[in-house]
Amino acid sequence: MIEFDHVTRTYGPKTAVSDLTLAIPRGELFALLGPNGAGKTTTIRMLVGLLHPSRGAVRVCGHDLVKDPRAAHLHMGYVPDEPCLYDKLTGREFLWFIADMFGMPRRLATSRIDREIEHFELGEFADDLAESYSLGMKQRLVFAASLLHDPDVLVLDEPMVGLDPRSVRIVKDLLSARTREGMTVFMSTHTLAMAEEMADRVGIMVRGQLRFLGTIAELREQMSLESTTLEHLYLEVTSSRSRES
Amino acid sequence: MTIRSVTPDAVRLLSFEDESRLFMRLRATLAWETVRSMLTDARLRLTLVVVLSGLFWAALYGLFIEGFSFLDALHAEVISLLFNAFFSSLMVMLVFSTGILVYSGMYCSTEARLLLTLPVRAETIHAHKFREALWFSSWGFVLLGSPILTAYGVVRHAEWPYFVLLLPFMISFVIIPASVGSICCMALVAWMTRLRMHALTIGVTIAAVAAIWLGWTMFSQTKVDAMSAAWFERTFARLAVTEQKLFPSWWLSSGLIEAARTDRGGGIAGQALFESLTFLAILVANALALRLLAGWLARVAYRKGFSQLSGEMPARRQRRLRWFDQALGHAGFATGRPLRLLLVKDLRLFRRDISQWSQFVIFFGLLGLYFVNLRAFNYNNSYASMIGYLNLAVVGLILSTFTTRFVYPMISLEGRRFWILGLLPVHRDQIVWSKFLFSFVGGLLPCCLLVLLSDSMLGLPWRLIAQHELCCLMLCMGLSGIAVGLGARMPDLRESSPSKISSGFGGTLSLVISSLFIMSVVVVAAVPTHLFLISNTMGSGVVAPNGILAWAGGPWGATAGVILVVILGLTATFVPLVLGLRAFRRLEV
């Protein structure tokens, strides 16, 4: 579903992502971890087509994000770290705009909008202007918009920022259910507990390079630490590798 | 290999027409909601905008009816020259303003980041943002151009086709420079990412130098009798450079002049109308061709440019003025240090916000240019004095737009970061006072210099200059007091955009009070002086010797005027400040 094929991205003399090769199959929830400045945001931005790789290619469902971005976007949903909405649209109007953008038939769009409003408990404020929403409400609306068209690939950049515990639970349950149905999730996060609880595989980036790729069990095995938390393992990987480099 | 979708029939790529319709619907919904919220939440602002625009339109219309009647009688052949000069300068301004607006809309906005992650064509996003930029950059042209062109039609007794064709002419004209601006913007970002600021600076510099050269050569002749035949001839000879047949401004002015032509009986002149429609067709064809070119460029260059711009490393800030900040922070007594540190912080933010200081430089620079050219005309004493007071009012009005736009929102913006200041050993009063000092000192120097320049060029006596400088001091104090005081009295802590804060009720009220204050100060100062000069130049018989006017025009009247100006200044400074300080002390964040 998602392929990074020898992807490198440079900012002037600085290499933000170096020769990243990664394939994420259908139905997998992948969590990308790493310290600040590791290259996670650059990776996410290349995945959603906002940044072009300096070398290599990023593909979603076989569509190259540079050569055929619209076809790739048709299969994707994206939840950015800072929700972007139109202040002068209501939540429902925003959902309709997104549904129309994906060319959804009228009847299907109506049912999907109702479904997502119910899933994310947006009913109370769906008809208020977005300018009156709190950060959490905005984030819930963006989640709803990203799932309207039942995307094959969902890209999440720090998805839990601003969400209250109940909303976090809703999102987690939804992600589990959707991945079981075949949706692929690519998530960048600093919330290690969430990655540990939900991710099928994790990738740990340090200074633009993927230092680890695998399951938590494999990470434990690799680090020869049997019964420890992901936090401990993560700190081991990032600190030891940083020292090496 | 393309992988089959989980829900293949649920979604589809839209056609270009469907995308366009969707964005038109979005634009209409946003516009309607904006108007609706203005009608409910910002009636004062809306009323002011409508009334002032109406007054402005009517005043321009009246002025140009007189102007065109005068030219029609004496110099009918120069209308084409004037139109060409007017439209060609507008054309240059539209290229720059649309280019800048397209840049901020397409490359720096969160909306662009959202749209680029959706299955929408790059050219549709461009068209959407272009329409927005076109509206913002050209509404001024419509407001300025429509009364002028209507007045021309009325003076020339033009038939109905002229008035019907006005709007199509104006719209097709503005699309051309706006498209050129957006094309230049996209090309610069995509292929000259690192050099875009240099290219823009060079372009602006060339345009500014050309404008200064034109202004200078028209007015720099020593003591030419303005409005004389010789002056007209020389000026028109220089303006002839704008009459280029390949310029859209020429097509527009020629088309309009032809449309206004009537036959000998006063009816529609068929041949002239045909000529006019030909010019309109040329404008429309070029506008459409440029839109197509812009759309094609957006398709090939927008996503690439956005990516390149996002991938730029932020330039390392050179801290050339660090010594000044440190000197300001450490100067004076230790008790005033928190206030000085707040000042240094605001000064740094101002220096690093190009939108603030560039507008400051542009407006005051243009005003300075105008003042420098005042010397070119001959004035008698009372006329020079009146112009001096009008210039003082203009300086005050420009300063009031800055205090409303940039100083008024400062407290509200500080409120959002209140957790930083709230935990520091700084009294809340010091925050308000630091904003006042920042605005007052920042405005005082350029304003006093401009007033001095204007008065020197007008050749006013030192006593009048001193009075004007005192008025300027009071204006700077009062305007800063109004903006800071009302900003602290009516803060909007939820809003992060300074433009939205300043365009709310409090900001509009601040602008209205500031305008009334400026008018009061200038009138109170000007009336005694003017009466005195009238008595001197036209003889004492003009003013009754024992009446109130004679008293007002005498030394007591002048002294009373000065005292009133000081009272007005102190009231405008301290009443809003005291109200603001009280409210800010009680503020719960």
C-alpha cells in the first residue's frame, strides 16, 4: 500500500531523510518514532505529497506522489498535526466539501457524513461555524473528514494532540477496526504508549535514517532486553545510535 | 502496479468543471457567512465601510466631473494621456499586489496545505487562490476607477453603451496584470526559489525609481507656475511614455474613449462603438490567454514550487542591532528594567515582522516624497498654512491606521502569551505602559520629521512650525493612548490574527475615535491661525473687529488654541489609558 523507494530529501546541505526504503502492506498500522529533528515530519510530508523527494519515489497504492498525486490522494486520508479548517464553514459543510472533493455520490456522502458525525460525537456542534471550535473539536472533525471516503491509507501526524481521553479511545477503537478491514495506517507520534498498544510495526528514525524497523518484540530481541517498556527501548536506540553517529 | 482500492466505486476524480463548480460554491458559502457575521457582529464596521466608501465615491465623482469639464474645455486631447498614465500605473501596482497575494495564498497559507493533500488539480487550486487575490488587489481599482470613468462618460454625454461596457472593460483589464503577477510569482518560486526575494526587491526598486523619476521630473523645476500651459505641456510630454500601443492600459483607455464618442447628433457613433468593441475583444482575448498560461504553469510548477519552498532552510538571523537592544535594556535605573526589556522584545518583534515595517516605510516614504515635491509650487501665505495643516492631518491619519492595525492588537496578542508574562515579576501596568511607550516613541520621530519637512518645503514661519510640532506630539501621544488604552479595555484573547483583532468592534471604535481626535486637534489649531492670516492678507475688514472671530484670530485666540490642543492631547492619552489599565488589572485569563 505504501512504498518508500530509496527516498532521500535534502534541505540545502542538510539531509533530512536519507535513503529510506520502506514498504507497508495493507491492513498494517505502522508507527514512526524518533526524536525531534529526526526526519519524521519530512517523511510524512513526502508521503502526502507536500514535499517532493530529492531522490527516490514514494508510492501509495502504486501511484507515485510526484507523477500522479491526485490518483494517490484519492486513496488517502490525512490528519495533520495542526488541524486546518475553514473558519466560516460549519463542521457539516466542511464534511460535505471533502465528500464532494472525493466525488462521492450524494446518497453515500449523506450516510457517511452522518456515520462520522456519530462516530466522533460531533452532533452537538456540527452545525456551528468552525471558528467557534476548540482544538479537540477541530481535531475530531479533521479525523471525521479523513475517514469519510474510507481511504485505503490513513496518514496521521501526531494524531492525539488536543484530544480528550474519550476521543483518544474513540480514535484508537476506530483505527483498530479499520485496520482489521484492510486500511493501512501510517502514524508519526511521540506517544510511545500508543505506538506500543496499537502498532503492528514501528520504525525509529534518528538523524534522517531508519535505525530500526520491526515489531516491538523484535526490538526487544535486538536490544537483548526481555521485559522492558517501549520507552526504555526507544531511549536505548535513539541515544546509543546518536552517540555512534 | 496499481493496487485495487478497498472501496472502488465510492470515490472518483472530479472533472475540471466539477472542481471549479465546487470551489465556486465554497467561495460563495464563505462570502455569505462573512457578510452574515459582519451584519450580526460588526455592524459599526460595516456601516462605516459602506458610508465612507459611498462618500469617497461621491467626492471623487464630483471632483472628476469638475476636472473633466475643465479639461474638456481647455485640453480635451490630454484625456487619453491621463487615462494612459492612470491605467498604466495601476497596471504595475496590480502586477505586484496580485503577485504578493498569490504568493501568500498559494505558498504560505494553511488552506493551500490542506488542498494539496486532496485529489484536486493544481490549476484548480491556483484558480481558486487567484480569484481571491484578484478580488483583494482590484477592489480599490473599482472603487477608484468607477467614479472617474462614470464622471468622464457624464461630461462627454456618452450614450448607454459606454456605461454598459465599463464593467467588462475594467474586469478584462485587471485580469491581465493580475495574471502576469501570478505567473511571475509561480515562475519565481519554482525556478528561482532562493532568488525570489532578490527578484522582487529588484522589481520593486525599478518601479519605485521610475515613479520617483517621473514625480521628480514633473515637479522639480524651480518654482514653475503649476497648472500653467507650460507646466501642462512639459508634464504631458513626460507622461507620453505611458502611451504604448502594446500596453493593456492603452487598449483600455482607447476603448473607453471610443465608447464615449457620440455622432454629430449626440447619438451612438457606430464606427466608434465598433472600435471600442475591438479593443474590448483584444483585452478579453489577452486576459483569457494569460489565464490559460497561468493555469498551465500552475499544473507544471505549483506543486514543485510548493515543495521547494517548504524545503528551504530558514536563514540564520543576523543580529546586527543586538548592541542597540542591549544598550536599551541596560540603560537607566534598575526599577525600570522590566519595562525596558518589554520594549526591547516588542522592538525585536517589529523588526522581524516585514509586514509591519514595510508598510510603515512605504506609507511614510510616499508621504515624504510628496512633501519633498511641495517646493515646486508657489503658494501665498494662507494657502501654504492650510496645506500645512492638511499635511499634519494626513500624517496623523496614517499614524492612526498603524496604531489601529498594529498597536491596538498588541495587548490581545500578549494576552494569548499571558502565561509567560503572568509568571514573570512584571506588574501588569508595565505591560500596558511598555506598549504605549513603544507606539509613542516609534511614531513620534518619523511624524515630527515629516511635519518639519512639509513645513520647511512650504516655507512656513518658525512659530507655525513649532505649533505644528506640538500638535504632532499631541497626536502621537493621543493616538498611542487611544490604541493601547482601548486595546487593554477590550482585549480579544481568543483571536490569534492581529488583522482580525483590529477589524473587530474595538479596533473600528479605536479608528473612529482616532479620526475624530485628529480632526479636533487640527481644526482647533488651524482656525485661529487661518483667521489671523485672512485678516492680514485680505484686510481687517473681513473679520469684525470686536467679534469672537477677531478674538479667535488674535494672540489670545492662538494661545487658547494651543492650550486646547494640549488638553485634547492629554485627554485622548490618559482617559483611554486609565480605563485600559483598570480593565487590564482585573483581567482574568
